[in-house]
Amino acid sequence: MKPSARIQAVIEILGILDKSPVPMDNTIRDYMHSRRYIGSKDRADIVERVYRIIRHHARYGWWIAHYQATASDRLRVITDMVHQGEYPKDLMVGGKHMPDALTDDESAYMDILYANRQKDEALMPPAIQVECPPWAEEKLHVLFGADFIRHMQAMMTPAPLDLRVNSLMTDIQGAMKSLTKDNIQTTPTPFSPMGLRVTGKAFMQETKAFRSGLVDIQDEGSQLIALMTDAKPGMRVLDFCAGGGGKTLALAALMQNKGNIVAMDNNTRRLEKGKPRYRKAGIHNVEVRSLEDEQNRKWLRRQKESLDIVLVDAPCSSSGTWRRNPDLRWRFYGPSLEEIITLQADILEKIADKVKPGGRLVYATCSLFSEENEDQIMQFLSRHPEYQLMPVEKAWPSAPSALHGSMLRLTPADHGTDGFFCAVMVKNLS
């Protein structure tokens, strides 16, 4: 594939993203699936360019407006190329499967950007520099205060690739040894005792460790939420918003395949994606129940005060994942933030009576916003005096001191993880 053809593919994908009702990663996957002729190196270059442009959505848009150009996907690509030290006139030359040659207006914009961008950089507003969407700026200023810029800068860089070692099959050293044989270098994660962080880029699907279930891809922050449950062998556990089973896998390993985990979700398709993952990981104590089935809804109603642990990995704004999903800064693909907050409260109400006395209700999100996190928990506790908040150091006694507090809040700037929140509540014995 010629370099110019790669640029044309980027322009086409950006055009599709502008109209797509689904998240960016799904849109790119569908684009590539229908174009099997695009080689792996070409795909990698195209995807890297698209993600970089979306990560710099506000900045590139500011440059275009600053020089009074007419916004377009082509101009976004030109802006990116200039910032990468490339010369658009060399690659946008016209021809089959290639971008049309630069127009006079595009050429003039390119020239003024080359000549003035370093001088004019100082004119860019701070929120634009750190890619903070206007709808979230006030919330994040309140949350981060004087550290706003530092936290937002940390969310502009690509996230690392973290792995969770499957303790049912191996240990940290065994997993590292297997990965090294496939030329994958890793280091233990700083907080999770079952985590590895990959050095550089890696295609995990090509490794024996991943194919055989020794490791699974999971951000360290997500691993910490599983540890906060303190799940033990023999317990009855409900993973209420289980989705594809990432945290279910971690819970099953903590329970050493003993006891019972019910993976529940309101989307059967999402739940079905977990089944092959459980088999590959050697897990057999997971029971899958979809809320689309009335029989499973009846089952849930019968579980009053019967469960040791209920984990609610609640639907949320996913603002903590902006490093991985930069399009989510600018678009909601589902419910609005206000609707999400209402949904979270409804879910907590639905499962509040399922936890047995002395058991734990663990609430987690991958959101940064207090409305979805601390505020949601304090409102729940005000309605349910039978629950008490359990500090991190009691919920997970071996938690590093850097994580101690009444509730767990993780950020890329402070912990190197995605943005996560977790609160553990214990139901009173009497």
C-alpha cells in the first residue's frame, strides 16, 4: 500500500467516524474487516494516525479556526501531517485510491501553519492544549483543582498494555518467562500483585501465553477493583454488570475455582463473549445469567440476603478511559450523563437487598466524575443506613499505602492506570 493510499484511508475513516453511531474502535474494525487487502503494517500506520488525530481533536480544530480555514477531514489530516514533520504536498497528489491534490486554500493553510504554529502555540487556551471538552471542563477543574493541567496531560498519551496473570495456571514469573519466549518484555505492575505491564508494542494474540490462557488483557486499575472485593474460595458472588467477563475472570482466579460466581448483564450478546474466555482460562465456577430472560430476573428477585459479594461495575461515562477511547471526550454513544447517573442509582437500589449481613456491595466505575462516584455512594448510604463504608486498607489489607483512603480513586497521572473509582460497602450484621 502506498503512503498516499494510507492517507486516503485515514480521510475515509474520519468521514465515517463523523457519522457513526458506534464507538471509534468498532468503526475502525468494521472498516478494516471489509478491506482484507490492507496489510498489517499499513493497518498499524492508519490506525495510529486516526487515533492521534482524534486525541488532538481540540488542538487541531483550534489551529484550523485560528487561521480561518474551513474545517474538513482533509484539513485535520493536513494539520496532523504538519505536526509530524511531513509535507502534505508530497502525499496528497491525486490518483486512484489516493487523496486529491491540495486545493489552493489547503495549500495556503499548510504554509501558514508551517510558518506560524510554534509562535502561535502560546495563544492556545489551556483547556484546548489538554483536550478537555467544554462540557467536562468545570467538573474536572473542581475535581483536580490546581492539578488540572497535570491530570489532563496524563490523559492525552496512549495507555500502556497491562496483563493479568491467571493464577489458576501460572504465577508472575511463569507468565513472564512464557512471554519472553515470544519476545514480549514485561515488568510487574506497581500495585496489582497479579499484573504485568508490556514494554513497547505487542500483538498478544500471537503469543502462547495469551492463547493458552496464562494471561488476559486487563488494565491494572480494573485488577485492583477485583482485589477490593476480597473474594475467597467457597463464596457466592454476583458480578452484576459483567459484560464480557473481564472482572469475572479475576474474581474466579481469586476464588481458586471454588464457590459460585453468577455473571449477569442485561445484554445476552455481551455475556456470551465471556464464555470462551472462561473456558480458555480453565474456569468452571461461573454461571452466566442474562437479564433478558425472565427466568433470570425471577432468580435475581429470590436472592434476598443470600450473596457474600455483589460487584456492580456500573455503566458510566467512561471518562476514565479517554486515553484508550479519545472519541468519548466528544461524543456520548448511549445515554446522557444525567441518564447514566439515574441508571446507576437504580441499579444500586435493585441489588441492595441481595447482599447478606456481613457481606459486601462493591461499586465501581471507569469514570472521573464525582456525580457518578463519591456523590452516588453518599446518596446511596443516606438511603441505606444498613450499609457502612469500608476503607480501602480494610477492604484490601495488603493494599499499598498510596491507595489508602475511604474510597479508591485512580488516575493516569497518579497511578499510571485508567481512571477508576471503587467503593466497598458492608451490610450490618444486625
